[in-house]
Amino acid sequence: MTNGAPTTLVPSASALAEQYDVALLDLDGVVYVGPAAVPGALEHLLAAQASGMRLAYVTNNASRTPETVASHLRDLGFPAPPESVVTSAQAAARVLAGLVPSGSRVLVVGGAGLSEALLERGLRPVSSLEDDPAAVAQGFSPDVGWALLAEGAYALERGLPWVASNTDLTIPTPRGRAPGNGTFVEVLRLATGRTPLVAGKPETPMHAEAVARTGSSAPLVVGDRLDTDIEGANRAGVPSLLVFTGVTDPVDLVLAAPELRPSFVSHDLAGLHHPHPPTTATGDQSGSDAAFTCGSFTASVVDGTLRVTTAGPADAADPSHPTDGLDGLRAACAAAWAYGVGRIEPAAVRHGLAAVLR
């Protein structure tokens, strides 16, 4: 068993929307995919809001201003005033405001979203080393080219503080994956030998920014990526809900390292509204019959191989145990996280993971 690591997903007898005051929602892969809303997302978020849960949209994208992001969300029907949007540009600007005096010039290797966030913090965005900046801020913009990257390199060679909004290597586009801010950060890192402070997910400044702007006392992070959304929640010590409407699939979850494991899991944002059943250890946990059960599913690890079995459809349909179809996955996660797993046998996928495996 991994020391200090969670061994099961967290059970909840009541809806998450009734327990947490703010949902800190990732955008792409959770609320929308490209230009279109995730099916059912609007319905589930309106229901969460009606139950008293506030909504905040937390994005690593630093290129767009909060109003631009909010406008896109409102076009899709989501309730989204500009103040409900939290960006990595805002987190980066807060970090910079703690490093340089108010009114300082900051060289922006990025776009409008980062410039607006700096102005909000009393800093003056500039685009040339000739403007005598006191620091460098870097965030994604499709307009960043060699000339602006060169200005950043010249400034960094002078030893100026450097804060990056995020280091996501790629961004999703309608045509596929494209270089993200992390790619441009690597250009400057390789050119200068410097390493930036990073504000965005999974780093803690992003979560601190979201909590500060929402005033949340009991936040729930909702995301589709283990390495940004879920890791960021774990670093901040707050609960998280993983949804399968974006990049992570069930096998990724079963094999996740301890720092990437969520509290709850759901097909989609419907997970805000239904109970999350417990997983129970069975057998002698130090012996060969050690296993974990959730609903009608039992999972074990034998000689490094994860095995999931089910008592059958009748038990799975037991009205005393309402299920979202993920009980097999919950049992599989518990066994894999407790004992480690070298491979997942086909039966495990067939019984426990097939319902959501793409």
C-alpha cells in the first residue's frame, strides 16, 4: 500500500451541490468543448445554482479577458457575469504585484488578458525592454512571435523577475492540439537558462486567486485533467470532482499517481447532484483474498494484474443501491491505488470500465 496515499474515492450520501458553496469549474472539457457546450452541462449547472451552489469558471487560458470568456459562456446560455471568471492571468498579476512596486512597468509576452490583469493590479504593461520594465509576465496569445519572445529574452538576461501564467504545452483548437504557453515558456527557458514562477494550475496561486475572488469557504474543484485540475486541488488541500467529458479516461484514473487522484468521479456534471457510494475493503487486506467492493462489483490485484468481477445485472439494478454506472470503476480504483497495478486485464475493462471507456 502506498504510504499516505488515498486508497478509495470519497463516498458522499448527499449531493455535492448541497455540501460545497462554490464549484470551481474548469472550462474546456468540462463546460464546453471548443465552441459548443458539453451536453447536459447547462442543465446540471443551473440545477446546482438553484440548490445554492455558486459557479466560478477557472481557466489556465491567459489570452482572453474575463469579459470575453463570460460573453462566450453567456452565448452558450450559462449564467456568467465577468466576476465569475478567474484566469491564470489574474493569478500571475497578483504574484507580480507582490514582487514589484505599484505602478511598475511589466514587459508582457502575451496578450490582452494578461495586460488587463496587470492594470487591475496597478501595474503598467509594456512591450519593449526600451520601456525599462521591472519584471516580465508571460501568457499565451496567438500573436506572440519571435520579436516579442526576443524582448522577453533580453529582459530576462538582465535578471528581471519572470512570472508565467501557466505552462500548458498545448491548447485544444477545432483543428487539433496547438502549441500553448508552456511551449513559449520553454523557448525563453532554453534561450536564457532561467526558470519562471508559475501562477496557473496546478500551482497554488491559481487556487488562491479563485478562492479570493469567490470568497468560498468550502470550494469544490471540478475538472477533466488529472495533471492540472486534480493535482492543483490536491496541492491546495481541497476536494475535487473528475468528469470524463474531456481528456482523462477511466484507465488514466485507475493508474493515476497519488497526487493526481480526485475525491469524486462522474461521467459528467450530473455528479454534482447524485450520491457517491462507498467502496468497502473485503477479505484479509494482507492476504491473497484482499479485495474492494462497490455495489455489485469486486476488484482485486493478483500478481500485479487488476481484476474486476460483478455479481450480475440483477444486483447492479438493486433499487436500494442507486448507481451512476461507475461502481466498477470505484472498486477498480480502490484496488489499484491500495496495492499497485502493473496491468489491467481485459475483463477489468469489460466489467468495470467499459461504461465510460472511449
